[in-house]
Amino acid sequence: QVQVVESGGGLVQTGGSLRLSCAASGDIGCISAMGWFRQAPGKERELVTNIIDDGSPNYADSVKGRFTISRDNAKNTLYLQMNSLKPDDTAVYYCNAVCTTLEFEYDSWGQGTQVTVSS
């Protein structure tokens, strides 16, 4: 099993920055993709950004040019650098890891970390 734990959320003013971290543990060798999702009140969970199989990162149009995903393989940690934050970025941010083997594939989710951007 793969476990992921997020950290780094908080309250920030419009235009500010935050960096989220996601520490992965367990059977990390099966991870084929990792990314960040977010869910705002009353809305569905949406993809923010992800990296699949060491490929180029994908970003939602709403965060392109402002958010950057990166990872430190030595630390088994995924990061999300968020700059120029807007009130619309307010949401619970979730780390996601996809574990893929020959027999199965499953998602692991963190508990989420709250990001609040004040206007």
C-alpha cells in the first residue's frame, strides 16, 4: 500500500505564495503518477496538476503560470509551489498517488490540507 500525507496549507492574502508538500511512503515503487487535486466548498474535486510516468507535468488552465509541481525522489516527496494566489484558489488540496502493477491499479489519497486565500 502507498500512503501520502500532505502539509503546508494555510491562510494567505491575495497575491501571496504557499508551498504544499506530500510525503509518500509504503510501496512507492509502484507509483506511476502523482498529483494534486483540490475541492472547493460546493464544488467537485478537480485536478490541479500531475506528473505521469516521469513525463511532463500537466496543469489545469486556471493555475498555469502560477503553480509549479515538482518532486524530490530522494525524499519521496511531491511539492506544489503556488504563487500569485487568488481567492478562487481557496480549497482543500489533496495529494494523489496512482499505484500501478501488472495485476491492479489504485489511487491513494491524503487527508487534505486547507488553503485559504483572503481578498
